[in-house]
Amino acid sequence: MKELISRFFDDYASRFNKALKGEDPDVTGTTDSFASCFVEASPAGIICSKNDERFKEAIPKGYAFYQSIGTVSMKIGSKAITELDEFHAMVKIHWQSLYEKKEGNREEIGFDVYYFVQVMNEKVKIFAYITGDEQKLLQEKGLAPYR
């Protein structure tokens, strides 16, 4: 199971980086990574989302946002997979993101995201994830406008 989950997140990062480089976003690959409904928890609150047409429409917009703030790449710095039972795991990904600021200098920011996944029939699906205050961090680094 750990090997399958590890490859899943490598593919997830690969899709993200291809979109950052200007390739058409792999909307199907991204939607296939999530369960039919999923939960995000962050300091902004808890958001329950559906993997539906609205989600599909939001994916290219999300990549466009990251491009607009100068995101060059999102690489996995480390990956810790904790099996919870034969079908579920918690995965801590330490993302290393590289940004190019408007002034031309580059900034690297590391942050952790905790993902909860279900593995059924050799398919991995994200059903929940927990993030820190990414927007605040981007603002502090001068990469995103203040709210």
C-alpha cells in the first residue's frame, strides 16, 4: 500500500508541475485523485467539497493562481505514510515550493500538508487534507496580495 500511495503523490506533484510550466492542466487526473466528496481543514475553517463540475472548473483556476504569484515548482521534500488500517492512510507531504518574485529574485517556501487517503481496488483517493495558513504565508513573503 505504501508503494502505491508514494507513486500516487509523485504523479500528483508531476501533474502540478506540468500545469505550472504552462501545459494544459490534467483536470481528469486531478479529479481522479479525490473521492466523490472531500474535506479541507485549515485556519480558514473546514470546507466540505464535492468532486463535481464545479470542482473541475476550479482546477485550472487554481493552477492559474499559482502561476500568477510566480510559482515555478512544487516538489515533494519528504513523504511520511502512516497506514491506519488495510484501506486508509495518513500522508504527511512536505512541499518545497519555488517562487519567482516580480523583482526577479527567487524564494523557496516549505510547508506541510496532511492528506487522508483511501485505497480500494489499487486506486488511491484523497478524502481529506489539513493545511496551515498558506495564504498568510504567501502574503508574508510578498507573493500574494493581503486580504
